[in-house]
Amino acid sequence: MAGNLKNDGNSVHIGQAIQKLLKSYHLKSKFDETNLIASWERLVGKVLAKHTKKLHIRNKVLFVELDSPSLKNDLVLHKSKILEIFKAEFGADLLTDIVVM
């Protein structure tokens, strides 16, 4: 039966409708920021996520507090690669930098 449904030209995919709604209420950036923080472990791995004490975003900058000096150093060294991963996942305008604390 689903194959018989017709697109009347006024239909919108639910994902597109939600994105449009978020944009119209100026909530898209907050939604994307929350989604990025929720996806931290999936995107950077369990080891880094386990040693992450705090994450927050302010003015398109991701602040990451870690409890391991060696992981802080690794994150600083690979910061540009991690930024690229986030940009590919969430778009180029969500983050401009990562600050490791």
C-alpha cells in the first residue's frame, strides 16, 4: 500500500519539517550543539569520552575538559582532524575551534 501513496507536491519529509521548524524558532544551533555533545563518545571514542570531565559550547567554540594530561596533548595534536569530523557530521558553521582544558 505504501507504494501507492502519491506525493502531491506539498509533502515534506519529517526530518526536513523539523529542521525548518528549528530554524524558524532560532533553535537549530542549540539543537545541533546538544546533539554534538550527545554524540561525543560515538565520534571521539570510548577512551577519550571516559576521560572527558566537561563539555560545553560557547560562541561556536567547543570547550573540552579532560582528566588525563596525555589525552589533553593528543587532543590538541589532533584538534583539526576532530574539527573536520564534527564539521562533516553537523555542518561547517557549528564549530570554529576546540579549546582543551
